[in-house]
Amino acid sequence: MKYFLLFALCVFFGFSGLHAGEQEFAKKKPTVIIMLGGPGAGKGSQAVKLKEAFHLPHISTGDLFRENIKNNTPIGKKAKTYMDSGKLVPDDIVIDMLMDRVSRQDAIGGYILDGFPRTLAQAEALDTKLSPDVNVIVINLDVNDDIIVDRITGRLVCPKCGTPFHKIFKTPKVKGVCDECGATLQHRSDDSEEIVRQRLRIYHEQSEPLIAYYKEKGVLHTINGDQPFDKITEEIIKTASNN
């Protein structure tokens, strides 16, 4: 296990001294890493880092929906009928879409889930599909609600070229003006504090039983998400490598 940790940290920090043969080792069991955390907690960004470190595919349910609908797959057609009518896509369709994706060659050694499961029912449904041989690691990014509100409400985007900015973390050279094309930056309409806090209320209602479920199973690992980004990544890598 220590060699797996060494390799992951070397990839994360950019070292290249490992030979190709040394990069082939992996855990005996396929590993599924589930990323939990509220909106704006950094799940997607951290999942990208884990993908680089562990060479596991990063699977986002949002991306799966878009891919299947774009390719007009049978599952995508089913999902689209619900989405077009403003209804939630049933869990069985989401699970089928997910299982189809993880059956591909690149997911044989495991994968990283971002955005699923969101509810206890989804977690229980997922468990019925997973082989007993799969090693499940659940990472819960714990971030204070007020910090999440600051993160999300501070986001700015260029309506012309799509370049993202932030009033604290990535400020434009000229206030309110895109560095790339000079257009006036805008806030997304759904990034208002009222909407963000409503999303957080829903998240807490859904996540509390989900977190309790994974805690009881002994696979939950809570990480302080208020730390610097690289520190969080390092902690997640160590946690995933030692479990």
C-alpha cells in the first residue's frame, strides 16, 4: 500500500522518476471513490486531481446525461423524456446509465463518482449493483455553508467567451471586465445567495441520511474542505491510499 501512496503523491506533485513497470501496480480490488459535499465544496475539482493521481476515470452524472442524450442512446432517450417534462429522472435509469459507463475497459480497476449518489435511495440502489469485491471509499468534503455561499456568489463569467472569474480567487485585471475579450462580466442568475442557501438546505436534508449510511458501513472519510486546495488533495490521496 505504501507504494501505491508513493506513486499517487508523485503524480500529484509532478515527479516523473517512476518507471513504466512501477506504474502498473494497483490495489488487488477495484476501487470506487465516491465524492460527497455540498454545492461549491470542490468535488469536481478534487475528482480531477484524483483521476490524475490514481488513473481512474472521473464519472460525473451530469456528463453522463449530456453524453447519452447527445448520442441519442436508448438510455438517453428515456432520460430525455423525463427532463423535457421537468421531472426528475428515476433512479433506475440513472443507475442503468452509470452501470453502462463503468462497464467500459477504463473502469475495470475502479472509478471516481462525482454527483452520485445524492440520496439514501440512490446509495442503496448502487450497492445492489456493486460486486462484493469492490473497495468503496467515500470522501465527504465538509465546508461551512457561509464559505460555500461566498465561493458561489463570488463567481463571475464572461457571456461572450465563457472565461470564468471570481471576485476573490480569480479577479479580472479590470474590475467587471473580461481579461480575454473585454466583455462585461456577469453573475449567473442561479448564483444568488437566496438560491445558494436553498440548494444547501436541500443538500443537507438529502445528505444527512446518506452520510449516516456510509458511516455505519465504515467507508466514510470526512475531509476539512476549508483548507487550501492542494492540502485537501493531499489528504484525500492519503486517505484513499490507506483504505
